[in-house]
Amino acid sequence: MNIFTNAMGHDLSDYRQIFRSRRIGVMVLAGFSSGLPLALTGGTLQAWMTVAGVDLRTIGVFALVGIPYTVKFLWAPLMDRFVPPWMGRRRGWMFLTQAALLLGIAAMAFGSPEAAPFALGATALLVAFSSASQDIVIDAYRTDVLREPERGLGAAVFVTGYRIAMLVSGALALILSERIGWRNTYLLMASLMAVGVATTVFGPEPEIRVTPPKSLQEAVVGPLREFFSRRAAGAMLLLIVLYKLGDAYAGTLTTAFLIRGVGFSPTEVGTINKGLGLVSLIVGAMIGGTLMVRLGLYRSLMTFGIFQAVSNLSFMVLSWLGKSYAMLVVTVAFENVCGGMGTAAFVALLMALCDHRYTATQYALLSSLAALGRIFVAPTSGYVVESVGWAVFFFLTAVTALPGLWMLGRYRREIAEL
């Protein structure tokens, strides 16, 4: 009994210490800062242009503004190599990118979609570049500053802050635009970037001190050389592609399935799938991050990965039952909670795989690789549904998750050593 009581007390002490950590609190605000600009150069900007009467061809061209997010790994080595003269290698770059975002979003507020659309587009492109650069350095900062037991919960609270910010700059910004106008809305969003600036100024420095790359060549070649010098490096890259593949595959046609496959209205899908889904994702990430303190990286990845695969089968059950509101709520909540748990563990895996000398470059490359599988399987989803139907499709998405789980088991020792 005493042994059990002591173990429980030790676990609770670990949890309290992590939850009280200043580093965990910083991750919430850093996540908010990272998520805020995305919609302002994407969906919210598209809505502004639509309301202003800009033609659809121009609006379509504006999708190119998002290119910096997909190629951000190209300039990540610069952020490993060069150290700003204030606040260190990570916080110095964070301050620069956040200041640029504050000014850039404010400049967008004074743009005119109807009178000067391409001037506004150029400003939006600069904002997207600054935002992608902020993502690079915040990912590196999160990896460098969090201690190993804090990675799961740190990833979870970061996702929470990120999602809240997307809601603020997306749905809330659209609501505000009808009441205070687009200019004031964008100025308000710009002022919210002060949250990120304050977080950077008062945030802690990473405890592990490393020597940055001595040359740009080392900053480019070093991350690759270091990674591939490890045992089972290729297997780790394959695991990154496969781990979230089943979850991503199911997500490619979820909205289409709920509207066309089952017959729910867009309003019902928006309210339940998007609203409840967001809350469930955040709850899942927090549950997963908390459990990781006890389970560790490998057991968390395996447990949450199994949950992710099983949750896809809930859509198969919904396709059998038809239009059932109760089953819709269960399906959306279950799938997003499991997805959030898996995301917390997966982000912790990416952080564990990075060398602190090259965190910006390695994390940018690994996170880009993670999206590769989704890009290749997504186009097949429609053909599969038309061939075998919705129920079999969602069963196949669960099967798609199995290779990633096998890889986990096969390389358990390597993951446990991270």
C-alpha cells in the first residue's frame, strides 16, 4: 500500500511540476501567435475580396500567397546559422518575424481589394512569408526550450493556442468585419500580434546551449548529414510519412461524406463537425499531452495510433446507420479526440528527432515530409468511394494506418532511445 501511495504521489508531483512550468504557459501564447496570421492571408482575405466584388479569377490567383508555407524549409538554414544581436538565436528571430507580422497585417488594413488588388496581394505575400518564418523559428524554439517530459503537453497546449487563434482570425474576424469594417478588423488582428511579441520578450531561453553552424554550408548540409548518420534514419522518415496517413486519408472526404453520403445539411455539418470537432481536437490534444507524462513517447505513439485507426471505423458505422444525429456527435467527437491525442504524440516525435544545432532546418523538413503521404493519397479518395462505397472506404482508411503501427513496433528500441 505504501509503495502504491508513494508511486501515486510521485506521479502527481510530476504532473504538478509540468503543469506549473513557465515553459508550458509560453507554448499556449506562442501557438496563438503562430496560428493568428494564417487565415488573414487565406480564408479571411478571400472573404474580404469577395465582399468587395473582386472577380473570381483574381481571387483564385491569390491562393499563390500561401506558397511560403509549403517551401519554408528553403530558408530555415538561415535561422539556424545566423544569430540576431538580441534575445538569442531563437527568441531574436521570433521577435523580428512577429514585429514584421504586426506591421504587415496593419499595412494590409489600409489596402484596397477593389482599387489595388495586387498591391494588397504583395503585402499579403510578405505577411505569409513572415508568418512561415515565424513558424520555422517557433517550432525550433518549442523543440529547444521544452524538457523531454514536457514535449507532449507542450505540443498539446501549442495546438490549443494555434486553433484558438485560427478561430479568432477566421470566424471572429468575419463577424467583426460586418460591425467595424475590414480596416478596423485587420488593425485589431495586427494588435493581437503583440501577444506574440510579449511572449518572446518574457519567454525563457533554452537551457541547452549549442554552437550554431559556423557557415551557411554547414547549416544546409549539416542537418542532413547528422540525421542520416543515425541508426534506422530511413525508417524514421518512413514512419513520419505513415503515422498520420490513415487519419489524414479519412479526413480528405469527411465533409463530402456527411453532406452527400449521409444527408446532413451544411449548417449541421458546420455546427457539429467544425464546432464540436474543434473542441474535441483540443480536448484530445490535452488528454494526449497529459497522458504522455506517464506513458512516454513510444507507448503514447502506439496507443494513440491505435485509437486513431479505430476512430475511422466510427464513420463506417455512421454510413451503415444513415442520418443519425446521435451517431454524428459520437463519431465527430471520438475521431477528433483520437486525432488530437495522436497529434500531440506525433509532434513530440518530431521534436525528439531534432538535433539542437539544426532544429529549425530539421523540424521544417520533417514536418514537410509528414504532409507528403497525405498529398499523394488524397487524390485517390474519390475514386475509391465511387468504386467501393463509403463504408468500405472508411474501413480502408483504418487499414492504411496499420503500416505505421507496424513500423512503430518494429523500431520500438530506436524510438525509446530518443
